Amino acid sequence: MPSLNVSFSDEEMEGVRAAAAAEGKSLKQYLHDLGVREMHRKQFVAGATAWADRLRQEFDEAFPDEAPSARRGGVAAA
């Protein structure tokens, strides 16, 4: 299984250790989960953005005064 050595300053390491302890995890498990969580967050944001893009025109037509539209130059209605 691939592994990785990561360098931290003393201050950074203190913060990372405290964060891991606060979650009740070992340092190794905390750093692993942090990377995986970020990967999942990016996948979620990409999916949500694609979903919003697919529905944008329908929303703009149904609620023309509710959200900025490309037709209005991206400026929110007052």
C-alpha cells in the first residue's frame, strides 16, 4: 500500500495532533480521513455544480426575479 511522509512545523504538528485527538483518532487515521474527506467534498461540489447548471435555465424561467442570470449580467435584482 502506498504511503507518504509529510513534514510539519512544530506549531503545525501541535495543531494537527490536537485536531486528531479531538476526533478520537490516531494521527495517521486523521490525516488519511482528511485527504479522503477533501476528495469526497470536491466530488460533491462538482456534482452539485453540474446539477445546478442543468437546472439553471428552468429556474431562471420559473423565477425570473429570484436569482442573477447571465441574461442580466450576473447582477442581483434589487
